[in-house]
Amino acid sequence: MTKLRDARHEFYGGHPEKAAEILNELKEIPKRDRLLFLMEKGVVLHRLGLYKESINTLLQASLLMAEQEVISISQQAGSLVTTEWITEYKGEYSERLWIHTYLMMDYLLVNKFEDALVEAKQALKLLGEHPDPLESDYFTRALIALCFDILDEHNGAYIEYKKLAELLDDEELLAKDLHSLARKLGLDDDAEEFRKVMMKKPDRLPSGGQPGEAVFFLELGKAPVKIPGNIVLPPSIRFSFPRYDRSSDNGVSVKVSTDAGIAPPITIATDVGEVARASLKARAAKIMAKETARVAAKEALARSVEESSGELAGAVTRIFLFITEEPDTRSWHTLPKSLVLVRLPLAPGEHTIDLEVSGGGIGVESILIPEIYIKPGTRVFRAIRR
């Protein structure tokens, strides 16, 4: 889709409003690309701060995903002798998860916490269905835990924070949350263990009454996209498959300065490319099985033409089928390279915050956030794309 490509170009050219205009002008979207269109548009609207519009778009994507569970037999049969491009794009496991991730962020940003929790539970279902490829999406799991925590769903929050601490192999990062939740749940032995962990890094929450929290959703850099991979077996057999391009990344670091001095944030990051590659790898066996079947079907077709119309016709058919053998490299382009959750405890009142971010595909950048107002015991949410 030319318009979709143009919208992506404008988005990464620093013109998300133009990207939105292009997508809004699209009236006829091929069914095979409908999910892609909705995912891209949802992120563009999110980037523009049009969170309610982003929600409406991504809910359509979520509904479409449910409908896509019914496989089109005609599409699958046709793609055996042509290309996967004719089939309806259903998204990688990771992309399906990130639809719910963005919905959680959007709902939190408009203070619709119950709806955010609904999406958190949908995300948990996907994590349960595909645990291995999605395991390193720490950002989404942290967001899920936060959604439970906000609504005082103590058991769910405790389970998710504990799982996250195990995955991160960092018992100190979430010790305060786990200690508090264990006490509320009456898990005295666990609470004592987490208290001991907390003592390794004394609590440095700001003084001045019941603290609140600023929560930042950092979306950094540009996600990797799929590129073609090929294996050629002479004289005329070609196996094609998609793969994600690779780029070096040393991780993400966030330092925080406030008008009250240096504050110790909780920072949890997901390498989007790593999760996307793991997700695609989990489908590798199915991809290669279908590719093998397609190669066999094409060879059978070429032999049939050869038998009925001669060697030259068979050779021409093989050349045509060889040239048209292209992997499906469709993917969600407007995703960031890194998703980073930053939780910053703050005393009640108005604050100016400076985030110094390094890595994540953006180098080093200072992000100034003025006029964050914290009410006692409450959270304030901000989304930042760089």
C-alpha cells in the first residue's frame, strides 16, 4: 500500500500529523492489510496525544484479531502457489500483544483505569499462550502489574510484580511494591523477606506528606522491520522467509533530575526488536513447513506444464515461479525500538523533571518535563516519543 508507506515516511520524518492525514484519507483498505493499517494508525494517533481516537482504532484492531482466528482456507490454498502477500496479515505474537499494550497506555493516560485492567487481562492471556517468545517483554508485564495495582487488585499485582522481579533477576527493583502488597495480603513471611531486601538499598522516597508518583511511557527510536531471507537450491528452487533486521543496542539508561534533587526511579525496558525476533522465530517451523509445501506445489505445477506444453513452457513456468517467490515482510513499522516504563516517586506539589535518556536507538537526549502536579497518593501519566 503506497499510502501506508507514505504515512510511515511522514511519521519518522517528524510529521505525525501528516501521517494521520494520509491514513484518514484511506477509504478502501484491502482486507489483507486491514490489521496493519489499524495498528499503524493507532500508534500515530497515540503519538499525537489523541488517546481516545487511538483507543477506538486499536479496539478495532483487537476485534479484528479475534475474527482472524477463523482461517481462510481459500487464502491459504492460493498462497501455496503464489505468495503469502495475498493472505490476510494477522500480526506476530508480539504485535498482537502490543495492541493491548498500547491500549493499556492510552486508557491510563485518560484515567480509564478499569478499561486498562481489561486490556491487561487480555495481554496476560497472550503471555500465557506464548510464554517463551514474549517472556522478555518486561515493559508490558510491568504495565499489567501497574494496572492491577492502581485498582487495588492486590493479588494480581503481587503475582505480576513477583514474576517480573524473577524475570529481571533484580530483587531490589520492586522490593518496595512487593513488601507493601505482601503486607496487604497478609503474607507476613514474604513481607519480611522483602523488607530485608529493601534494607540493602534504604528507602529514599521524598518527604512532604503521602508521596505520589509520576509514570512515564518512553517510546524510543525505530523498531526493526522485516526483510527478505532466501535459500536458493540450483537450478530453480527458492525458499524464502522473513526475518527482522538487526541493529546494535547497548540497552537503555534513564537518569532523573527534579527540582527536589536527584530521585531514584524504577526503570523497566523492553527491547522491541528482541521480542519481535523471538516471536517470529517461534513461528519458524510453521513458516518453513509451508514454504516447503509451496516449493513442492510449484514444482508439481511446472512439471504439469512441461508434460502438457513441452520443456520450454515448463522452464518459463519455473522461472516465473522462482521470481515471484517472495517472503511476507509486512510488519508494524511505527513501533519504537525500545519501550521504557519510568516510575518516579514524588512529594505532593508541582515539579519540573529532567530525564536524561541514553540508548534505545536515540543516543543521548535530555527531556525536560515542566509542570507535573502531584496530588497526595496519586499517579500522573505521560507518554513521550523520541
